[in-house]
Amino acid sequence: MKMPSTPPPNGTLPILQKLIATYKVWHGYQPNISTTSRYTIGSKIDSLFLEIIELIFTANYSNKTKKISLVQKSSVELDSLKLFLQIFWEVKAINDKKYIVLSSQLNEVGKMIGGWLKQLKKNQARKITGLE
């Protein structure tokens, strides 16, 4: 019997699934990156990916008040990740094709975070005004 190569999502947030899939792409690129870049800016990019994944995971299980701050922090960290990825590309540590793949996926993640944050704030405003 052949086992599937990836476990089923089990109700995992779509944004978390997208982040993990994008991280896997990044992780696959790492062996082909020069040692100098891999252990400097590459390490920073890797840690930002993992931090954002952890923030989104934690936000999913947090109460409503803490959830907004965690999602906001993940948005800021995502912007930092995009900046470091751009620098990584500018110093030619990654080729154009790989950069485009990663940056387009991160842009999708950004839209998902933005949508989630907008919904959380909308729900918070309803609760404050007594519409909920």
C-alpha cells in the first residue's frame, strides 16, 4: 500500500496550508543556494517563514482580542519576509524564476492575512456597536 506524500489538512486554515506549501518551495530551493547566502540572509528568511507560520497557528487558537494583534504581527513579519526575499534576489542569491514563484505565493498569503484581519476588525466593530 502506497502512503500519501503529504498528510491530509484535517481542517487546517487555508492560509496556514498556503504558508506551509510556500515554505516547502523555499526549503526545496535552499540546497542550491551558496553557503554564504544560505547561512546569512537565507537563515533570516527561513526564520521569518517559521515565525509567520507560528503566529498564524497561534492566532487560530487565540481569543478574539489576542487574535487581532497576532494577525497584525504576522502581516508585519510577512512584509519583512518579502523585503528580505527581494534583497536575496537583488544580490543574485536566487534566480528570477524562483523569486517570482515565492513572491507571488507570498502576495497571495498577504491577501489572505489582509482579508482575515479585515474580517476580525469588522466583527470587533460590530461587537463594540452592539450589532452582534
